[in-house]
Amino acid sequence: MARSVPAALVSVAVTGALLGASLLASPALARDKAAVARFQREYGSALQSGDASAAAAAVRALAEANDVDAAKVILKAVFGGTDVGYEVTDAAFAGLESITDAKARDLVAKEAKRAKGATAVIACRILGAYGGHEGARSTLLGVVAKGKDDAVVAAALGALARHRPDLGAVDLVIARMKKVGRGRIVAEGRRVLEAWTGATGIWEPADWESWWAGRREGFDFDAARAAADQGDRDGGDDAPEDRGGRRVSTRPESPIFGTVESEKVVFVVDISGSMQVGVAREDMKPISRLDYVKSELVTVIEEQLSDAAIFNIIIFDDKIGVWKAELVRSTDKNRAAASKFVRKLAPRGGTNTAGALEAAFASSGADTIVFLSDGTPTDGKPVDVDEILGSVRKWNAGRNIRLDAICFLAGDKMDARAAKVVEFPELAKEFMQKLAEENGGTYRLID
């Protein structure tokens, strides 16, 4: 069954037709008027009829032209600011990433340099697929060096991990990390450096600088990555060690939430009825899932958030609740108030996953969402996990918010049955893992 396009799209059919006419008049498009005309006709018709599947098919067909004209039309028609459905957005990303024409790739690189906000984020993300294209790589390095929009810089760093490294590129990433000191850019920079060098267990920019200074001359990237693939990652002499010689983190780490590196974070916590299931912790009496989560979240708020951070908390069962109307500064007063709010939470109701995620993406100023749930959606619209994943991809296309997903399935199965809790653990795992992977985050399974 064909999915419908959002109502807002129907109103842009005339705009799309005018756009197509303008593009057809361009001398640069004269070589392939037929392909563009066909796209204009099929895409416009799909918009008018509300058929997202047909609109996505039109985008895929145009991308097969594999030239600069196709790239130009897709960028303007799909990423021009109109609210398109996730099927169309997915098709546009896949189509632009598949284009191999050098001039088309140069066009996307130009957009990453010239554009601002969401368009620049989208262009940077697409450039990640252009490994081997020097224009794409140099553009991404330029954005990292001089970019002023943190979301765009983070997108450029994420894309760079898919390009070949060299000594100068490592120098540049470390310099940008040192410039900002903490937060999302430092976290993304660390991940790029780990991918390039095979090193691990190094968190602070100054430690990366020290580690790199001792290894830079003659560094063999291929050998380092091959060793890392075999499980032999270098933590460096400058990374702290425990008594067993293992590299350890220099940041606090929660057994549930891990290490929160963002300075602009929204915590989204499932408080549905299934969170009442009992959990046995080592050397501690059994407590409910939610009580365990509450204890760890309070610790994260009080011990991991810096004074410079901004944060908020969203809770959900079949309804959505927020601690504050917007992200607030992590002051002593606000951390204490947040901890008090968390401690009062009690399990109830169903699981409105879509509503919770929509509320999180509506949070202005956030660059990271930490999403914790113990089950699959039961309430709200949609409840279909593929539709939820698609909606999140659409919401995040031009924002590049990192989404860490924590699948909390630990608990006494007998207790769950006694509480009449019905769970689908394999579906929950698959959904939460995709949620993280498709949005640049980390997937954590607590079972």
C-alpha cells in the first residue's frame, strides 16, 4: 500500500513545477532535459496525489542519471525546506550518496561550503559517502577547521571518519577538539581519531595531543587500523591504566548510561508499567527497573554534567511529560531540582515511543538525545517501529542530533509474568539498535 505524503507537500506541487521549468531553462541541464522533465512530471504528480512511494521512486530514477543536473534537482526539490515524508528523504540521501559523477560530487561539496544550517548538515553527511573524492575530503576538513555552526562541524567530523586520514588531518581534528574543550565536537573528534588511528581509551583533547606527538612521525594508518580490526587497539602511554594494565576512561561511567559527553543533552526515560519489573543487582537487594534507572540517572546528572551544560528530562508512558519547557543550565540548583524530579517517578501506563521521540526532537538547542526504554511501542501514533525509525530519520536529516539508545531488558522474568507484562525482547533489541545506528549514536543493551 502506498504511503501518503504529508499535506504540506501537496501545496508545493506548483512550486515544484516552477522549479522544474526553471531548471530546464538552464543551459547546464540541456543535456538531459528528458530525465528532468520526467522527474518534474512524476514527482509533481506524486505530490498532488499524496503518494510518498511514487515521489521516492521519482527521486531514485533521477539519481540514476548520475550527473550534476540530477544532483542539483534532487538537492533543491527534496532538501529545499519543504516538509517531505521520510520515504522521499531516504531516497534523496541514497540517491545523492550513490552518484559517482565528479561534477555532481563537486556540487554537493560546494553546498557544504556555501550553505548554512540544515542544508549544510545534509551536504556534509552526503560527503561522507564520497570516499576517494579529494574535493569532498578537503571540504570536510575546511568545515572542521573553520566552521562556526556546531551541528555542521559535528556532521563534517562524522563524515570524515569514512575518508582516508593523513598526518595533517589528525593535526587539524585535534586542534579543533582543543579549541572547544568539551561536548559534542570533542566526542565526534574522538570517534574520528579512533577510527583513523585504532587508539582507544583517550578522552581529553590534551591527552590526544600528547599521544599523537609521540607517534606522529612515520605513523602507519593502515597498520594501525589492521591491528585495531584484530582487537589490538593502542591506548597510548598517556592514557591511564588500572592495576591490570588495561586502559580506563578518565570520565565517570554509569553501568546504564555510560559516559555522557554532550553539553546539550535531553534524557528520555520510559516509565511505563513494565518498568516495575524487579532487577537483581550485584551485592544489592532487588529493586525495580525504574528505581535502578532513577538511581543511575541522578548520579549522571550530579556527577557527569558540567556547569556549562544545558539539559532536560522527558518521561513517557502512554503520555508524555517534561521536566522543563526547554533545556536549562546545569547549575547546582537545577541539578538538585532535576534529581528531585527523577526520584519521584513511578511506573505506569503504556509506551508512547513515537510521542517521546517527537518531543525530544522538538527540543531546541539539543545536540544529543539519550533514549532509554524497556519495550516496544504500544501507544501513540505510529506504533509500527519501521514508521517510527523513518520519522526519526526525517526529523534528524538536517539536524544531525546524536541519539544514544539504551534497551533495558534486565529483570526477573517470573516477576514480569506475575505483573502481566508482555515483552518482545528481540523486536525491542532490533528497534533500539537501529535507532542508535541510524542516528550516529551508541546502542547499549542492559539485560
